[in-house]
Amino acid sequence: MSNPASNSTSDFFDQNIADSYDERNSRLAPISDGLHFLLRLTLASLPESARVLCVGVGTGADIFALASERADLKFVGVDPSAQMLEIARYRLDEAGIGARCELVHGYVDAVAERDFAAVVSLLVAHFVQREDRPAFYRAIYDRLAPGGRFLSAEISGDLDAPQFPAMVDDWRQVHALTGANEESLASLGDTLRNVLGVIGPAETEALWREAGFAVPVPFFQAFMIRGWHADKPSA
């Protein structure tokens, strides 16, 4: 994530969370598998030997999803959690794809390269507070080559919509599957409203356009997870 995002973001992913992250998320495989399936389709036209930046790379799941289909792609993964990166590095090396991956500790602006064919950021943006989102999206825009594609999925919803309480009830079922305790489940609505930087789809799309992207295209929704892709205009 970009520096304007609160550095406390990395606190969400301490060693205990990092160690159990993949096991807990494996219970949501139908969602992540569907998201990664569509990720591959929307990036199917990437040129040979393209370089892809994964923002909030975590333990490397998004790299695996692309590398398994494209042996020619090269990756840079950036994450503010050193613990998550350590696990990612081990997993990528074990799978034999570490040689085509560079892992960077920090936020988006820690990545110097600015000519990526694609930037992928899955389930990251909602950790960036609303006031920091413009800088976050602009930092991603700046690191894309002209004509490059940005693809993102995030928790997104209109917090003032009449459907919001029911949306939280649905989302609570997702959290229950990952082993969330009763206290966490009870406070989920407050977490979405006051801890995370959840914003609605219309506002997200407006921020993308303000950053310079062409029209954002919705490509995925699973309860409160929504995904878009958009291109950086060609020079």
C-alpha cells in the first residue's frame, strides 16, 4: 500500500495472523478461486514476459494464480508486513517460481519501477482510509505503463444504504467461516464503518477516474467483495 495509508495497516498482519492466514482463507476457496479465475481472464491479453505488480501481495496467492497459467510472467510483490513476505518468499521458492519474483517490504511508493503491464491489488484497498485513497490509486496509476491494466477487489458498500444491515449479516457468515470469534462477529458493522476504509462502489469508481484511469469495469462481486478493472490511457 502507498505511504499515505496508515502505517498501522501492517498491524493487522502480525506473526500470528501471518502464520494462520492461508489456513483460514482456505475455507473461502470458492470465493478466491472464482476471483482468481476472472483475474486470469481479464489479464489474458498481457504481452509475453510482462511484468506484474502485486500490491498487498500477502503470502503470494495472487502471484500463484497468475504464475500457474503463465510461465513467462515476472512479478514484483509489495507488502507492509514483513511476516507475510517471509511466508510468501518461502512458498514461492518451494514452488520453483521465486526466481521470477521480487518481493519488496513497504507500500506502493517503495516500488521504483513505473512501467508495469498490470497492477493487481486484491482485498487491500479497504485497509486504506478514505482520505488516503486518492494517493493510493494515483501511486498505482503512476506505476503502470501506458495502456497497462489495474485490477482490484475490495470490501465495498454504501454504509448508509437501507440494505447495509442485511449486507453485514451476509458478511458475518463469511467471517464465521474463517473462525472469527463472537465478539468480532458482533462488532463487524462497527469495524466496517469505523476501522476499515470501506466506501461505496460509486465513490470507488469516481476515485479511479480522478486518478486518471479510463472507465472502471466491474468484473466480480461476492457479498461485499467487489472487483473492477480499468486501463491507463495509452500515451
